[in-house]
Amino acid sequence: MSKPTDLVQGTVDLLILKTVAIEPMHGWAIAQRIRQLSKDVLQVGQSALYPALHKLEQQGWIEAEWKMSDSNRRAKYYSLTRAGRRALAKETNQWERLSAAISMIVRTA
Amino acid sequence: MPHPLSQLRLRMRSLLHRAEVDQELDEEIQYHLQRQIDEGLAKGITAEEARRAALHTMGAITQNKEECRDMRRLNWIEHSMQDLRYGARALRGNWTFSIVAVLALALGIGSNTAMFSVAYGMLLKPLPYADADHLAVVYMSYFPRDFRFGTMSVRDYLTWKGDNRAFEDPSLFRTLRMDIAGNAGVPEQVQGASVTAGFFSTLGVRPLIGRTFAAGEDTPGSSSMAVLSESIWRRRFGASPGVLGQTILVNGDPSVIVGVMRESLRFPRLDTEIWTNLPLNPPTRYGPWYYRGVARMKPGVTLQAAQAELNNIAQRIMQQNPYYKRLTFPVLSLREALLGTSVKLALIVLMGAVGLVLLIAVVNVANLMLARATVREREMALRLSLGASRGRLVRQLLTESVLLAVMGGVAGLAFAWGGVALIRAWNPGNLPFIDSVRLDWASLGFMILVSVSTGVMFGLVPAFKSAHADLNTTSKEGGRASTVGPARGRTRAVLVISEIATSLLLLVGAGLLLRSFANLQGVTGGFSTPPRRILTVLISPENAKYHDELAGIELYHEILRKARNLPGVEMAALTDSLPPDRQGDADTFEMEGQHLAPGEMNPVVSVIATTSGLFRTLGVPLVKGRYFTEHDNQDSQPVAIVSEGFARRFFPNQEVLGKRIMHSGPNSGEPWMEIVGVVGNVKYLGLTVDTDPAYYMPFGQAYYSRMFLVVRSSGDAAHLAGLLRQEVQSIDRGVTLAQIGTMEQALILSVSQPRFDTILLALFAGIALVLAAVGIYGLISYSVAQRTHEMGVRMALGAGQADIVRMVVRQGVLLAIVGVGLGLGGAFALTHFLRTMLFGIDAKDPLTFAAAPLGMMVVVLLATSVPALRATRVSPLVALRK
């Protein structure tokens, strides 16, 4: 029940899609990548991460495959599907409009 | 959603390979954990600390997995199974609750399923005619006869047919009893119909073998032909195809069999077994009024449009014939014509009533659920605090209630099965379509639909209330029995009030029908001999020689003589009409010296031919003058006896004795008859029909070859039937005996529809009353149980037992008063729908409107007194210690 209050569900989805768009990645790596790319600002805890991954898989936006990881253990790698790519484009577009709108308000006010 | 197929694959995998998927999930989380630990180790802390830190940051692992499962929708079905198991356990855990709830639901759903099966069989099952929705039956109604669904004459039919635009070629038919004989076999009487050539093609039915009537076979002078029903074909002809072309006697008339009709054709009556062609002879005078029309509406024509056109035609006929006043041609759809308008209304009323019963049952169970919800508040609070989501709890509670409802439905199916069997077994013989009433797939579907929706109905509110229990207060209340929150107490009170109001509504309706039925039972039919001592049988001599008056009268005298000699027989007589509803003939008559306006026609009344003994046999009082005697025959002066109603209507304030009337009217060639007596009114048109004026002619002067033999026995007359049959057939084996039965049976049969309605509505009201009583008992005992502590305090402070009883009873009575008030209001608004079903009382009958609330109050008092008395047995010490 401890969802990050500063990250809305949709945003987590977007971050995940964006991250796995680069290359197939397992859950841990996705969380690490998000942290690094945001310079430690955004931390996606596993309690939000895994439900989101399973939901996206169920939706058909990402697909999973078991592969050997760099640490030489079996890990579940997620990659973007074609539908996921379309969804990512749409979500990105929407996010940009939204954030631009919000910053406009925040700056002028 | 992008990949329905791959999604399905994933979902199936989640479902079917659950263990594997779970294990993968475990492994995935485990991997994450391991990486976390690795990271800790890399920072240089100990393995133990790294593990603890990792576990800490990972949060509640189990819950997380649960969420992942949710995301996969994996849980949906699995949870349902869990809910079912849990629900079953919860229901097992509380036997009394479950049994009471299932019983209440079984009564409600069962009676609804049974009633649905009856209504479906009668109202909705498709008729076996091509495009049956476009078929209509056309009647005629006019003053002074004023039968709403009366018959027309051939001349009216020809006028209608000439002006018709709304229908395809209309057909005409007449129903009558037909004696069939010839080709060996015992002569028998069956229901027949005489129909015009287009009759079968109008209905769109094809014969099993042979043909139906061809165009032109209804013109004057057409030879006699017959179409047999499948039943008669099997019974009398061993289903032989050689039957075609054979000749049988139909009412003594040799007729060639041209075809055999399928069993599914049941028109004009459900029991019609033979159809003959009806030659449309040009009418020489107005009448006789024997006929009704059946026709197929042209495409796009509605029943209303057809009715409008017929209204115009009626206007035109009235302008041509001033005799007809208020002439209309009422049109009914074929189904309604077969069913009868009163049956449809009754079924709708009964469906409504049984729906209310279900409502009460649902309210009852909702009430029980609410009570239980209070008890289970802590259970729910505990599950909430352990991490169950509220939605999950609501679903779980709903599953429980739907499970309960389905159990009720299954038990109800047993009730319904018994109910339908009972209705079919107890069918007095003249309820239409009753043999197409059965529990079938439609009933089963109805039961399932009703069960599930009731389950949701009575489960939803309690489920939401429980699931939104306030964690803090509930947990804090600890072990101490809590008092009902005011809101929930109010909900339950409102439910009980609505139960009382609804049952009162049903009680008033049942009361009205019961009173009406009692009135109906009180109607005598106009004769005083006890009905069980009267045996009647319709006699039709098949041999054409009896069409001759002399031979016929001789035969009947012999029959009378033999009948009078039977042991126990006191009197015997002949008549062509019998109460309560077997009118023989109605025709015009002329009064000597009357003046008719130009074009005006003579009035039409019932005409009855009878032997001298009829009035004494039945016990019809002589008002003045004399009865017929043996000497009123062809050689003597023609005489007539009239009914009181006849004398009052046609000879008001005059001496009726000595006046002369003529059968049929001018130019009929009939002699003038002198009125020699006035007798009491007898009902020939059904018990509920106001007295129809009638006159009687002596059998010796008005011979008719088909007569009812009426026998009065010193005791029960039923056992005479066999003897009578033997005696009559010993005179002539070709004499048909039909409709043998006591007057008592005839009376019962004539009120079978109202009895059916009354018994069912009374039954429904009874069930409703019991359910309401259970409801109020449940509420009061619950609130007594909740207030044990308070009662203890009161008693410790000196309240007597009487005070406690008064306090508890007052609560119940208050609810009852509000409920009764609302119910009375509803009854006032609704009982007028019953108006046409009532006989001899007003739809606002004061007695019923007073007695029903009184009865309701008594039931409420009884239901309250048990928990009230229990309350007095509370020991203050025990109550306070709790």
C-alpha cells in the first residue's frame, strides 16, 4: 500500500516504457536506470515497479523473456512490443503537453 | 487493446499454469532482492545487514506479489472460487440465518417461477399459426343484447366483408356441439365448428392429410364436408389414410371427410375436433346471431386501425338498421380471443402480486443480512486491517448473498415444480392453454435471472455498509456487544415498514377477491333444489327420424319414463337450456299490438323449450299463473311462461297473464302464444350476468331434437350417471349422451376462473404475511438482544415486566402503524385494477379495508410479543455484568 505519492501510476508506466525502449531489461535494471537518468530524483520502488510491469505485460505493451543476466543469474527481461512503441509515442506526447502546461502555470503564478 | 490473442494466451497461462507463473513471480522478486543485497554488500556492510536493509526497502513482499497477481487479472476467478468457499463456510456457520433466508427466498423465487411458467405458457408461448400476431377475431356487440364479445349474423358479416379494407378476406365461423356417427363406433358428441371456405388459409394451417375447404365450398347449396382433428382421426378411424372420401354423419347430416388437421390447430375453441363447411345462405331475415369472424390483418395494419375501420362499418350498419343500438365490432388478437380478456387481466394481477411476494422476501433477507453485518463488523474490520481491499470485501459479501439466492432459487424450483403440478392437476377443465404450462428452460432461465438479481439486490446495501465499516470505532468496541448505529437501525425499520405495507396491499387484494368469491358462491342461479341432487345430460338422437316431431316426442317420453323409474329419482324433465351458463337459444319475439319504428327490429331474448316438470325439478318458483302441464301440446292452445325479468321489462305495470307473444316475429308463420305463468329468474348466461329476460315454450309445442335431460334425485345424483346412460341407450343405441354431470359440478366449473384467481392471490397474501411476520419478529428480537444491557438497567431501576413488554411492543406497533398506513394508501390507489374481477362488492369495500389492517396488526402483535416476553426474562444482574 506504499505507492510513491509523487509518482502517479501513469507516470511510472511512461518511465518504464521509455526505459525498456532502449534495450530489453529486467526489473532491477529498470529501477536503476530510472534512478540514474533522473540523477537520483526519481526512485521507483519495487512495490510500484512489479505490478506496473505485470500490468503492461498483460496489456501487451511489453513482453517478457527469461535470460541470463550479467550477474549470471536467470532474470526476466522486458522489451517493448510494437503496440508498446505506439503507446509510448502517445504517452510521451501527452506528457509533454501536460508538463508544458503545468510549467506555464507554475512559472507565471 | 493491442494484442487480444497474446493477451488471451497470457491470461490462460496465468490460469492454467498457476504454479509456474507464481514461481516465476517469486523468482523475479527474489532476483530483485538479491541485487539489492548485492548492492548493499558492495557498499561494504555485512551480509546480514544488507539483507535486512533490502527486505526493508522492498516493503511487504507478499502484498506486492498479490498486487502483481491482481495486475494479471489472475485473481479474478481464483478469488471467486475463494469467495464461494468462504461464503459457503460462512453460511454453514450460521444455520438458523441460512435456513430462514433460503426458505424465504425459496418461497419468493419459487412462487414467482411457478407463476411465470403459468403466465409464459398462457401469454407468451408462440401460437402454432403462421404469423399469428396478424390474426384477429371479430365480434359483434349491440344493445339490447350488450354482450361485449357477442356474435353476428350472416348479413352483418356480408356488410363487413363488402366494406372491409383492413383485413385479407375475412372468414366466418360458428362453434357448436356436433354429434358424429356412422362408420361403426359409438355415436359421440364433440366440439365442432362450422367455418367458411377461407378459414384454414386465414389461419395459415395445412392439413396432415387430405385438404381443407376449397374456395366456393361455402356457397349456398355446397355439399356437406368435414375436416377431422388428428385426435378424432386416431380415436375413431385408427389413423387410417383411407378415411378421406368416407362419409360420416355430423348432426345427422352425411358429410364427406376431405382432410385431417394437425393437433396443433385449436381454434375456434381449444377442444375443437371437427370443422364443417358453412354454406352462406342468403339471409331471409335478420339473425340468427351465431357467428364470429376471424381474419388476417393486411401488412402494416394495426389492431387499432382495424378497430377504427370496423367502428365506421358499425356506424353504417346502424344507420341502415335502426334496431341496432350501440353497435360495435370489437376486435381481439387471436391470442387474447383464445385466452379470454379476463384471464389476461387475472394473470397480470397475479404476476404483480407474486412479484410483491418476492420483494418482501428480498427485503426480509436484506434485513437478516444487515443484522448479520452488524455481528460481522469486527470480522470485516479485521480483514480490512490485514490488507484486504474494500472492493474485495464487497465482492466477497455479494458472492455470499448471490450464493444464498441461488440456493433459494434451487429450493424454489422444487416449490415451483410442485406448484405447477398442483395447478395442472387442479385445472377444472376450462382454463385455456393450461396444458402448455410446464417448468421448462424458460422457467429455469427465469429462476436463475431472478435468483442472481435478487442476490445482488439484497446483498448490495449490507455489503457496502460492512465494507465501509470504520476501522477505528469497530476495533475499539472490543468484545462488548455494541448497540445498533441509528442509521442502520433506521434502514432496517424502513425495510420492515415496507414489508408490512406490501403485505397489507396483498392482504387487501386477497380480501376483496375472497369476498367477491363468497358473493359468487352465494348466487343461486335461480333454482332451489340442492345442486348435488341434480344430474343433467345432453341427449342427441342421431337417427334422422327423430327430426320428426312425433317420433322425437315419443322417444323423449320414453326416456323420461325410464329415468323416473330409476331408484332414487324423484323427478325428471327436459329443457334446451340450463343454468348457470348453458343458454340454448336466443331469438327475436313479437308482442301483440306493439308498434315498431320503421326499420326497428324486435328485441332478442333467451328462448327455452321445456317439459312441464322442469320448474319443479330445478325448484324454480312460480310467481303467478301456472306451470306447463302434460296437456300443453300440439292439440292445445299455444302457451308461454315468462320470467319475472321479462314481465318487468316488456310489460311494466301491466297484467302480463293473458298477453300474447309470437316467437321470431311477424311473417314467421309462428302462432300467437298466450302467457300463462310467470316464474322466477334463472341465470342462463353465467352467474355474474345480470338476469337476462327469458320466455319458455312447452316442449310439446316447440319440439327440438337435442335436449338436456334433468333428473332430481333424493340424494347425491352423481352415481345415477351410469344407470341413466344404460337406460337411454337401451331405447335406441344411436342416441348420443354428452356432458353428463351434476349441477354441482357445473356450478363449480362456471366459477373456476375466479376460484383460481382467488386461491392463488390468497396464497400469495398468506406467504407475504408470514414473511412480514418473520421480518418484524427478526427486527424486534434483534433490537431486544441489542438492548439487553439497557433493559437490565431499567429493571434494576425498578421497571416492571409490564413496562418492558410495553416498551418492546410499542416499537413494533409504531412500525406497523406506519406500514399499515402506507399499505392502505397503496391499496386505495391500486385496487381499482381489480374492479372487473370483483363481483358484488366495490373495489373500495369498507369491510375489507377495515379487516385487512386489523389482521395485520394482530400478526404484528403476535410477532412482537415473543421477543417482548423474552425481554422480561432478562436478569438485571446478568445484563449489567455483560
